[in-house]
Amino acid sequence: MDDADLDLRRRTYAFFVEHRRAPAPAEVGEPDDVVAGWRRLHDAHALVLNPATDELRMLNPFSCVPTAYRVEANVRWWYGNCAWDAIGICAALHSDGRIEASCPDCGEPLAFDVRDGRPSDESLLFHVLVPARHWWDDIVFT
Amino acid sequence: MNLFRSEEHIARWLGTREPGATIPLTKLTELAFAWWDDRIAPDWAPHTREQNVAILERLGLVGDFWELA
């Protein structure tokens, strides 16, 4: 990952945080260069593209598409890719926040606040199905 | 990577699948803040594998399941 790719990544994340949506390639640079750079960043696990369309799928911890993990932070709503990323949005924005999701088993709503780096509900459990060495084999499934 | 109400809900959701790892939300929150804190910093640089291993180890997330690629 060279300085040009790191700068592209920085511009891409800055656009996302400002506009709460993923940029089109032309919104952060010369489109062909941007797509080529995003592919390199995808290969380096610095973001995640939809391989079929080259559209941004994840700017971890943010999801570029709606998910089951909604996050209120900095007076805005975001989507996290998973429970870990949902809390990570509060961390990345250096903000308190609120996470809203549902139990994958029973479907009941789950919600908690994050204040000063601590969750308001300490009874909930986080389950990781995929061993760490395989997380990036299929990051969307993970 | 999901949140559940209890171990019972996890077991029912897993069905016949092999369980992964379960940690309390408090530990997940510590992990998330250590892992993602710098992610939109202008001078962000990719974490090295060693940095990420150190985060996991500091939180006691060790053993075969937590071994990074």
C-alpha cells in the first residue's frame, strides 16, 4: 500500500463520513485511477469492494449498504457490518452512540448505548462463528 | 459476528453447526475501541499483524480460534 493508495483511502473515508454514503469513483479522483486504487486497497483488506461491480461494500467498520446493525453516533445514523464494527463506529468517530440490532435467534430487538467506551447492557453476548485465520476468506459472511 | 441475548439463544441459532467463540459485550466493546479507534485518522496506517495480535492478547483472546492469518 503506497502513499497514493493511502491518500485515496483517506479521501474515500472522509467523503463517506461527511456525506454518509459511499462515493462514486469520480467523486474522489480520476475514475479509472480510483477503481484501480480501490482494487489494490481491497486486496490489502483496507476496504471491501463488491467484486461484481467495483462498488464500495465496506469501509470498515462502516457498511456502505444497510445491515441489521444500526448505529447512532455524532447525531447521525450509520450501518455497521457486524456487532464488532457497530461499536467500532463509535470508536472510529470518537463518539458515544447507540446500537440497535436484533437477536439472530429470536428476532427480538437488542439495543444498548455506548458511553465513555462502555456498553449500557452488560448481559449481551457476542458470538464469532468463523475462526480468526479465516475471517478474510469471505469477509461478508464473517 | 452477532449479538445474542444468552447462551441458549446462541445454541439454538447454531443448531448443528460447530460453535465458534463467545465473549461478553463488555469485552467486545474493549476490543472494538482498541481495533477501530484510529480508522479514520488522517495519518492512519494499516495495523501490522503483530499490532492486532497484541490487541487480542491484551484482552485474553488467545488460542487456536483467535490465531490471525
